[in-house]
Amino acid sequence: MSSNNYYDVTTWPVGNPSEDVGEVINSIIADIKDRQTVTDANNGGKPGAVIYIPPGDYHLRTQVVIDVSFLRIQGSGHGFTSSSIRFNVPEDEWPNLHELWPGGSRVIVDIPLGEGREESKGAAFYVERSGSPRISSVEFSNFCIDGLHFNSDGSGMPSENTYVNGKTGIYVASANDSFRVNGMGFVYLENALTIYKADALSIHDNFIAECGSCIELRGWGQASKITDNLVGAGPKGYSIYAENHGGLLITANNVFPRGASSVHLSGVTRSSVSNNRLHSFYPGMVILEADSSENLVATNHFLRDHEPWTPFLGVDNGLNELNGLLCVSGSNNSVIGNHFSQIIDSESIRPVGAMPVIIRLLAGSGNFVSNNHVVAMDVHSTSSDSCFEAQVDALLTTQASEGLPVTAVMVDSESVRNTILDSGTEAQVIADRAVNALRTTPTVGFTEQTSEALDPRLSTPAPPQSSP
């Protein structure tokens, strides 16, 4: 049975979806609001609707404004392909490429932008509603939002490598409940997802890459999750950022390099960062700041290595090796069972001669750091004009000339009453024993004292048995 709450942008009588799908979707939303006016009819009344975007290319020149609950905008394919790789291939080779542009159900953001416009004005999809209750259950599923091109930023970097164009994929401005962003593709946007005041938000199974910033949860929020995404930002932006959130779950994400950080939490409490694969070309991979407390950072794989692709050589996030791969300013956090691979060329270390830091406790108290494993190797860095081959070669390389000396855990004087267990050898841990509890990782050749040596009574021979 057909439903009048299911819309197809290609059959809607208002507008031309190929020229401006934004105008079409806004017209559909207006129709939903005109038809669904009764708030309580037979225990229902406003079921919302589905707006379907079939596979194809759809320019968006009018911002979509969403102010109704229970709306699902869906397509048939996230359509991601690397625009960055293609834009760094010589143009005379383009005719030999199988594809030039992203595909699937593809929304191309063509909103006219003026100088100095605020981020929300450049959003393809803008969500805001005041009053009570909060806007709820808006879903974006299985289509692509493509910013098409980046612009010059005056840095001298080729314009397509700047990650700057003033375009945002989805911007949620008002308090919201139970939103979902699933199975989407985001590419070549300055900001992919910016969401304020989220409650029970799910960002799951998306491909969000080659964007200035990928996921930003702003304002405040609770009980949300960022799971099973493929994510990679530019060197000026965040791959995953959250502020003033509680109960946030960040797990099973594969975070690519070039973002200024992999996970950045500011004022976040009682949340989990677990089972993620994190890869970066810079220090400052995971940051807990602004008294982020009672969080669990566990069983993540950190890989810090060098940039192998020629177009981005020399680009970094401005942090040196003393900053640490994991930086904590907060209290009562647990850092447990993480694997850290620091695979860099010692000649690239800044400041020159410094010993790179892996985990740094900057401020706070009562943090628990246990059973973290650090592998640090000094490798000779190489580069290549082929992005895919260069990165795969770098990932698979395990040969190294020698081990790289590192500080596994550094505890600053502003951080006290911490417990550090089995996360670095005696030489690899810098902490004031007077105000921190410490048990270092044994090293090869270390002979542990037996219980008999510690207590001679335990080795007292048994009394002789009398003859029968």
C-alpha cells in the first residue's frame, strides 16, 4: 500500500531536483507541515515522512531548513570516492580514470557564499526548532554530501588541498533528541557535521573524510554515540570533537591521518573512548582537556608515523613531540590496555634532541594508567606521489634500524595522586613518586626477588622427622 508520507525528489511537482534539490526538499517539508497539523488524532497525528533521493547528481543551491520531527532523508548509496587523490593527479591523466567524482545519491553543495559568513549559512541541511518538545528523530541515511571544491586560503597550498570552502554538510542548531546519521558519505566540506545540544544522538557507519572537520558535538549533550565510522579531517580541524558531554560512547571508529587530532574532548565526563584504530602524522592524537574527568580510554590502537604523500609534506598541527600522543587534563580518568606505535624518523623530532612523549598527564588528580604497551621505532622516512601506495607501504613497514627512546608516561607537577602501572619501564616514566603511585614495566634481564628472598622465614627448612 502506498503512503502519502513517502516522497521522491524526482517525482515531486515543484522545482527541478537536478538544478536545486534544496528547493524541492523545502517544498516537500512545507507539504508535510500543511498536511500534518493535528497533534493528537487517534493516539497519533504527526508521523513525519520519508524523502527519497535516488542515485544521481543533485545540485543544492537553496539551504534545506528542517523544523519537523520524524523526518528521514535517505538515498541509495553513500557514493564516497577520494576527491583529494584525484585533484592531486595531473589533469592530463584524468581521461584515463574510471571515475572523476563521487557517486551514489549525491547532493552537491552549491550554496552561494559571501566573505565572513557564519558556518550555519553554508550548511546544506540546517536543523532548528524552538519550543517544546525538542525536535526529535530526524534521520540522514545513505546518501552523499559533496562540497565539490576547496578554495585558496592564502597559505600557498594548492586550493584543492586547503580544506577551506565555507561549506557544511549538516548543521543542527537547537536542542535535539534521538537523531541519526547513518551510512552517509561526506567529502570536500569544510565542516561535515556540526551538532549542538544532542541527546541520544547516533552517528554510525558513515564515511566522513577529506573534510576540514568531520564530527563536532558542540554546546552540551548526553548519552550519544559515535560508532563504526571511517573518519579523516584536515590539519586545521577535528576528526572527532565533543564538548560538555556526558555518557558519550566513541568506539570502533577507524580514524585516518591529517586531522589536527583524532579524538578531542573538552569538558567531557563519564564517557568512553574504546576499541578505536587511530592513525595520525602528528602528536596530540587524543586530547582530554578542560577538566574532562571519569572517562575511560581503553583498548585503542594508536599509530603515529610520518606523512608519506608528497603534496602534504611539511604540513603539521603545530605540536611538537613533547606534547604527547595522549594528553590528559582532568581527574579520575582510566587509561587502560592501549597499544601505542610511534614509528618516526628521529631526525624529524622537534624540538631537536627531545625524547617523544606517549602519555602525558598535564593536570588533575586520581588518574589510573595501566597496562599500556608502547612500541617506538626509528625509521627512515620516505615519500611518494602515489597516495594509496605510499600509505599502504608505510602501514606495512615493520623493519626499523633501531628502537626509538621515548617517555612512555610523563606526569606534570599539576597532576597528582595518579596511579601508573605497567605502562613503561623505569627509564620511560617521569613522575614524582612522592605524589603518584608507580609500578614500572619489568625489562629484559630484570630478576624479580622471590618471596623467599623477601621473607627468610618462608625458606626455613622443615624440622627433621623422627624415626619410627
